[in-house]
Amino acid sequence: MSVVCNESVDLVVTSPPYPMIEMWDKIFSDQNPAISEELKAGNGNRVFELMNQELDKVWREVYRVLKTGGFACINVGDATRKIGDEFKLYSSHSRILEYCIKLGFSSLPGILWRKQTNVPNKFMGSGMLPAGAYVTLEHEHILILRKGNKCCFKSEEEKLWRKKSAFFWEERNLWFSDTWEDLKGARQKNIDKQIRERSGAYPFELAYRLINMFSLRQGTVLDPFLGTGTTMLAAMVAGRNSVGFEIDSDFAKQLSARFNEVVEFSNYLIENRIKNHLDFVKERSITHGVLSHINKVYGFPVMTSQEVEIEFSELNKIVEKNNEFEIEYKETPTMKFDETIIFKKKTKNR
């Protein structure tokens, strides 16, 4: 990532290859052949450490390119595996967190992403006989790290973009929870099977939330493990600049295919966010009375004064040029609120 300047990135959203997950053994071994040798020798702990040392190189670069006050959101899953005669948990999230703190990152409250399955025989081990069964591993970790102290927005332009980048009150209540249970794993039906098997892509919504939570419109988002481009796609939809790196060239065609549909998908997502908000407004108005604030751009009610400047980036077109994707956004919002809808305060029974 030497082409990225020091302290030029506002946010990193990424998910690395998970150490000790068999599908990524070859990727790690290609970077360090000693990993393959230790696997053959059955030295699980050594393999785990060597794999993480490859990831450490990336975390050092992430720290370098992030601005002071910038965030790194790292989605990673732990692994259970039998190496030699020993079955055990390899805690990737704690190893990554420990190293990033040594780099100078501040650790903030993270998020547990629950990927629960309803398969009846999902437990591991010997069933009903103690103590040979193991707890199922149905969650991944989203580490939230900050470089330096809290970011300050001093200029009038920064303050304006911060207001435009706000999210709805009800979205805040959902997003800023330490457990996410409403997201499903990415199916990636439009991606080649062989590519899909080498990808651990998270759902679009996961990246989209994090980008909205921890960056401003027109900021720059980085994904050092680009894969099928979910982070970059979410950044486009959210009105952010983005840059990504991927060592597997086979992913390039998949990126182009996904981004060709981004305009229609983006505007659909914006419409859906507004629709969900209007549903919330209707229900809230019935139970608690008319909302006190009006969004200046769209004209619909909002809960707080911090939401009155919210403005979504509507995509107009996308152009690909030499592995770069140039996005053109509409100059002014076209989606309007139906002013004929009036929410009346609920009358109390007497």
C-alpha cells in the first residue's frame, strides 16, 4: 500500500483471510512457505502465529495511512480446528487486537456479529455425553479501533458535511448496539463459484453501516483485502471515495460485474432507507405525537435537530477507467417526501 500517502485515509473497513480457516491455508503459505511446513508438522500454535505475522504487515500499513482520529473496523472470525491430535480454538480477534494496540490504536467497544444457524445438529463433539461436546461458534467480531484522539471538525465545510452525513435516530439505535443479529452472510449469487469459494465476503449492509457510522461523505475509505469489493461498493453508495487492494487478480472481473449494477442498487437503497424512516415516523407519531423537527432537504419529519440536514448521495452513472471507477452523483436530490401525508397527535381516552 505504499502508493497511499501517510494519514490520507478517514476509515478502514475490511475483513482479512482468517488464520486457521482451511480455505485460506494456501494464501498464507504462498506468502510464507514456512506456514505450509508447520502445518505438515502439526504445529498449530506456530502456524497461527506465522499467519498472523503476515496480517501484521497490513495492520502496520493501516495505522500509517489512517488520519489521526480515523477509525479501523476489522471484521474477523475465530477458528476451531484440529491440528495433529489437538482440537482447539484459535482466537484471531484477540491476537489482532493485541497487535493493533501495540501499534498505537485505541480499542473502542466492538460488535459481535451473530451468524447463527438453525441446523439441529450444529453442535460439535460427542453429543449428549459430558464433557466431549463443544459450544458452537456462531459469531464473528468487528473490532473498532481509533488512531489517536477523537476527531475534531473545525472548519465550516467539515461541520456541514458532518450534518449532511448524519443518520436517522432509529438507525442510530439499531446500528450502535454491541450485537448485530439482523445481518445474514453474503450469498454472492452473481459471483463465479471458484471465486466465491476463496472469498469470505461479509454482507453489504455490514460495510454500509460501518461507513455511515464512522466517516463523512466525501471522505476516503480503504479496504486492504478488497476481495469481491463489498466495502468499495458500500462506499460508492454512501457517497465516499474509496481505495482497495487485492493480491488475487481473479477478483478483478467480479468487481466490474458488481459495480455495473451499482447505480440502480444505490438509488433503491436510498429509497428504502427513506421508506423505512417514513414508516417509523408514522408509527412514532401515532404513539408519541407529531415529531418536532423537519428535514430541510426532503421535508419529512425527523426526531432530532441533528437530522435536519441529512442528504443522500444519489448516483447518476459510473465509468470504469484503468481499474478505477469514477462515480457521478446527482447535483440535487430528486427523491421527495409526500407532503400530503399528515401525522396527527394521538388523542388520549378520557
